[in-house]
Amino acid sequence: MSLKYKPTVTRRAFVASSLAGVMSTTLPFPGAAEAATQRFSLRAAQGRTRLVPEPHPDTAAWCYNGKVPGPEIRIRQGERLQVEVTNDLAEETTVHWHGIRLPNAMDGVPHLTQVPIAPGDKFVYEFDAVDAGTFWYHPHQRSFEQIGRGLYGALIVEEKEPPRVDREVTWILDDWRLTESAAISDDFGDLGDMSHGGRLGNTVTVNGNVADTFSVKSGERIRIRLINTANARIFALNFEGHAPRIIALDGQPVEPHAPQDGLVLLGPAMRVDLILDCTAAPNAKAQVVDRAYQDSPYRILDLAYDETALRDAPPDWPMSLTPNPLPEPDLAAASRHEVVFTGGMMGQMVERQMGLSGSNRMMGGGMMGMQGKSPGIWFVNGVAAEERVSDPFLTLARDTSHILELTNATAFAHPIHLHGHSFRVISRNGVPTEHQEWQDTVFMSVAERVEIAFVADNPGDWMFHCHIAEHMAAGMMGVIRVT
């Protein structure tokens, strides 16, 4: 994303003030001031990677430290993270730490929380790891292309007392639009993608490679950290013949439970932590299949059982995670705010079906009024993002509870992400949710109404947007100010 706003401070002054701000503004965490600082470095640059197996050639991509995905950053809860980012691309970039509750100056949103990192420049991000969980990092500058070319990586904050498992793995899921020569298709920003479901690819990778098998043993218990880094692909994973249990959503613990309809749902940017008990016999195989698109199921990989069992049956160890120190919203005293998402192809039809009118309907004539590649395709409360770069559409009092009543009045699903906070998903279409789960990215189906609740305890201007990268670039984003 690139917001049309010119900073009035120099890059050096902005960086200095940002670092000063983060040193004085931290979320409360017992003992954080005495915690050790873990230091890492990232270099964003062009490179090459092998996405698909031979005889196909390798692929020109944009990489962190020469890799796709970038290096997994792993620290312990309560530690301080410092990351020096060097930009060796030919364009500006930033790094956003997705799902992390951190000071506003470290959030990585260009022209809102920082001046973008110019080619050849560096920026140091530093913050405390308040919450344990599965998070990730990626650019927030022209995200639809920079992420789409390979700039992302996992950020894992380990619990002080993790659940007992035989093995833990991270699966970063992505899909790519590749040509016959295994090159990344250059049609980023395509109007059809922006006005429909986003940029869908033709090749799915796990940890940067087309996967074939994942080796397991009978009786083994595995923790799988799933991260969806795709621009637009929704995953609904079916672990055939197995019964995975969800233990965390977007990094936040949840009561262990089976996924609805047996499908592990991840919209773009979402994360799910699973406990997978390997219950099949030695030498067995079982497919992991994406069934998000009913007409075209996609085999991700096979669970391939070793000829030797680890044990006769999986262990019965506790699965529950310790909750993170999130402030509980007071639903009775919470202020309510309506947020309506409109626009896109066939959007006006859905608006009429839902009975929307007036300011909640999309402005500018919708798709019929568009010329060229205007960003005004998607709208938040009737306004496309470019129309109000620095003007928040909501201002929330700090340390007070708020309920956002979200309405998806479009013909497409949207994963809606709030920066700097986690929220409880408290209802869907008027029905209370079973688990009242904490998330930072809520999946909204077509014509769905969802209520989320949180305490606005983190001051600053925070992005609130659809994480289908093409929808965000085409207007479905705004700013929520906490003051």
C-alpha cells in the first residue's frame, strides 16, 4: 500500500522521534524492563528461490536474507526484540509485525507510523514481546506486490510453559501466480483482481516450496503453526482421516476444539495453531486438502507415515495454553460503533439485498463509475481509503471498551485486520460465538454481520483494513485513532 501523503519531517528526524517514542511507550508486561534483548537483522532484496521442483527453473523473487520465506524469528514471551531492516530493493519498503501489540511508532505503516525505508536506508524496529503466539512480518508498502513477490516471514513468541508435544513445526502457506517458466506473473494491481476476490495464484507452497509429503509417525503428537501469507487465497484445510484440535487463533489461546465442519479456516493473514495426533497405521498416507473453493479442491501435501510407530497411540497430554495478558472488554459499558464494508463487483446488489441506504452505501457510483485503476473500488463507511489518509474514521477514548458492529455488504469474503490490538469475536449474525475467541483478523463471509469487542489501550493511529492485499490497495482500509 502507498498512501498519498508527504511527510513534513525529515527521514532522520522521523526515525529519531520514532525510536524515542518506542523507548518511552510500552504495553504493560511484568518484568519487561529487565528482559533480555534479542537482536536480528533483515535485508530486503531481489533474489532467486526454488518454488517448484525441477525440471522447472528457479524463480526470481523478493527475499528477506536471500530466502522465501524470510528467516523465522523466534523469541520468548517477555523478551525484547530488536530488528535492523536494510532495504536493498529499488523502491521504498517497511516491515509490519502482524498481530503484535506494540508501540505505534514500530507498526511499520508508511506515512502513518513511519517514513518508508528508502532504497539503501535502514530502520531499527524494537518492542517487547508482550504476548506469546504465532505472528508474522511483512511489508506494508505496496503490499499487494511486495508480499506477492515473497517478502514475509514467521515471528514466533514462545510460551513460558508450552504444551507438551513430540514435535513443533511452522507451515507458512502461500499461493503464487506463476507462468509456464516458473516466473512470477507481473500483472500486479490488475483491475479484475482488485474488484473481485483478489490475486489468486495457480501454485500453492508450504514454507516456500511445492510440498509432496510431510513425514510423521504413528502415535506422534505434533503442534503445527499455520500462517496464511497469500494475497487473497482462503484456505480451508481438511486433514483427511485425522481430528486436529485448534489451540490458538491469531496467536491467542482458545479452548481446544475441533474445527467447524472439520475444516481449518485461514483467510489471508490469519494464523491457527493445531495439535495433530497421528492416529493412522505405519506406512499409511493421508492427504491434506484445501477445500475452500468447492469446485476445485487442492491437494496441499500427504501425511506420510513412517514404517515404525513412535508409540501405540498418541499421548493424552494437556493441550490448553496459558492466556496472554489482554484487557477484558466490559461489554455492558462498551461504546458501540458501526462499520460497513461496501464496494467491489456486484456490491450494489448485495447492498440492496441487505437493505442498506444513505451514507452506508458505496460512493462514487461503484464499479459503474470507475475509470482506469482508481483505488476507489472498496469502501469503509462509504469512503475509500485514499480520500482520507490522515483523517481517522473512528476516534476511541483510551482505556475504554468498544464494540465494533461490522457488516460485510459485498459479494466477497474479507479478512478484516486491526493493528495494535486483539479483540474478542463476540457474535456472528446476532448469535453469540461459541468460543468468544481473541483474534486480530476476523473472517467475514458474504453479507455477514460480526461484532468484535476490545479495550482501546494502545494509543496512536492504527490501520483497520481488509487483508486481501488488492482490496486494501483499492480502498478497503481506514484509520482508527486511540487517544
